[in-house]
Amino acid sequence: MYEKLLKEDTQNTELYYYLSKLYIKQQNINKAIETLNKIENNIGISEFISLQKSQLYKSIGKENQALNEIKLLARRNQTESKYQIFIGDFYLNKNDIEKALLCYKKSQTINHNNPYYYIAIFNFYNKKGNNNAAIKEIKKAFNDFTLDVETKLNILEIFINNSYINNKDKKITYLLFEILLKQYPQNKKLNLFYEKFLLQQSSWKEAKLQLKIVSTYAKKNLEIWMQLLNIALNKNNIDEVIFICNNALNYFPNIPEFYLYEGLALMTKKSYKNALCIYLKGLKIISTDNTQLLSIFCEQIGNIYYKFGHKIKSFIFYEKAIHYNNKNIIALNNYAYYLSLTKKNLNKAEKMANTVINTEYDNATYIDTYLGILFKQKKYLLAKFYIENVFFKKNIMNKNILKYYSNIFYILGERDKAIYVLGKSFF
């Protein structure tokens, strides 16, 4: 199709490009290169096309042609240092060490600030087996005060992306960060970069320290507070979660996540009054569009009010939670259970518990709630049906289910079966 269209429009570069991609997909590399050459005839030499041709030549073993494409770019762009690095990398891969070094040195004379030079020279000495010299070159770059912090960070980022694969490189990386942190102790970008690296290594304590350093002069940076919170949550440090959320809310009073996690942490510490206060404040700032979060807040408020014995308020908030999200399983289960204890509106409680059990049929707590409600309504046959046709068929069996099952047989007058099933519940 593309070939036919190109006969009518020989200058259509876009069609040539799509045709080359089709040839590559068909593994017809020579045709793909021929098509890319036609693009160059139309638009002239371009880095994108030349680099693609070089890769294609390399893929079919035509190393010299691959190198010539890079050399052509270098000749046409003599003030661009990266092409000398590309050529040097080519020679290094061919173990032509001396030619590689000449290219790298030429690259540095063109642009002293090119971060890729330092990575290339590091790889060069590693290839020679001279690890000490490789490290020395990187350290020399980091101690070179003519290089700005951005260049050094670029070097470090490239180094981590290209070389960070083992414990040896990890040690080098820590060393390089140490050098930069001494030079730029309050550089926000550096601190955040180091924090990100530490998190990747699961070095929670050190990562938190870096974030705290940044937070002292970047208090209104939401990302920093969120990362501090994530570290505290990952370490399950409840006091730290409360401290971070409480402080973050001074700067970000409209971020509901801080209210949510502070409330959850306070609940864990059984500080229910404070948790209630936080949830009620948070509820006021949540967008009406965020129904999932509104439901979670109302559910938690309902739980706290019930703990305080305020059943009416508790049920009002459970109703709201379910209104915002009728699939909030925790709210449905809790409301169904507490409602059943009043022995009122049992049909409503059964309906909610049934919704829960149909969603999470293997949860022991939810099973207990549902069967308990059926028993309160004396719906023993329905309970028996569920036990036999839902739970047992799905290989769900626990002591509570067996006790309910035994009670059903006893109530129905089948005492032998009741005793037999009860006996099984002890094993």
C-alpha cells in the first residue's frame, strides 16, 4: 500500500518512514535502510535517520557501515561532542581501546561539560579492568568546581541508570552522593534525588533524613510531605504518621489524605476523640465528586460514634457512607452487624450483609455477620442453603460456620447430625 502511494507522491517523507517501519517489522532490513536513504535524499542528513540506519546496519552485522553513519554525523557537526562518544563506544565494544580513548578525549576538548564523557571514560577504564582509575575519573569530575551542580547530577543519574547493577557500584554511588552533599548540602534537587535513591535501596531512615533536610527550606512542597508520609506508613510508625500529617496540614489544609491517615493512626492508638475531630474537619474539605473518600470518612466517623454509644449518629453516618459508595464493604458489614444487635430492621441488615457476602464470600467476619442475622430472623433453611451451596462448594469451612451448621441441625431436630458436625468444629 505504502509503495503504491509513494509512486504517486515521491516526496512524502512520512510515508517513507512508515514504509521503513513496516520493512523492519518484516525483518527486511536492507529494504528498510534503502527506504531511509530515500528520506535522506528528500530532507538531507539528520541525526534521527543516521542513528536508526547505524542500528540497522549493526543488527545485520555490517559494523563498518554502522560506524560510517556516526562518523558522517560527526563530520557534519564538529562542535557536537556526543558523536565522538558514540564513535568511542563503538571502538570500545570492538576492544579497540586506544581509538576509543582518542575519541573520548576529543569529545572532552569539544565540550568539557558533557556529562556523558565522564560515564564513557568510567566505562573505558572498567573495560581495561582498572576499576580504581574508573572511580578516580568520576571523583575527579565531582571535585571539578568548573562543572556546575546540574552537570554533576546528570553524570550521577546517567551513572546510576547505566552502571548500578551490583554491590560494588552501590558503594561507588553512595561515595559520589557523599561528595556532592558536602559541596551542596542544601541543594533541593540533590537531596530529593538522594532520597529517591535511598528509597530504592529501602534505606528508610536515611531517606527520611534527606526529606527532613529539604522540608526545612521547602515546607510548602507537597511532594516532600507525601514522601515523608509514605516512609512512615511503610515503616508502620504510627507516631511519625501523626506528626507528619499534623504538620503538613499547617501548609496543606485542603489535602484530605493527611486527615485520613492521621485519623487512622489516632484510631490505632485508640485516641478516638482526636480521630473524630480530624475526620469531621477532613469531611468538610473533600470535594463532593470524591465519593469514594467521602464514604471512607463517613464510615470511620460511624465507627467512632458507635464506640461512644451514639447509635443514632453512628447509623446516620453509615447511611451516608453507603450513599456515597454502595459497595463500601466495611460500612455495609458494620452497619448490618450493629443494626442486627438492635433486633430492628433485620430485613435491611440482611440485605446489606448479603451484598457483602456476595462480594467477599470467604471472609470469616462477614460470614459470621450474615449467618448471625439469618439466625436472628430464624431463617435456618436459608442459612443451611448458603452454608451447603455457597461456602462448602467453594471449600470455605471454619469453626464458626460448622457451629452454625450444627445449630441448624439441632433446631431442625436432627440431633445426631448436630453432634457429628459440632465434633468436626473442634478439629
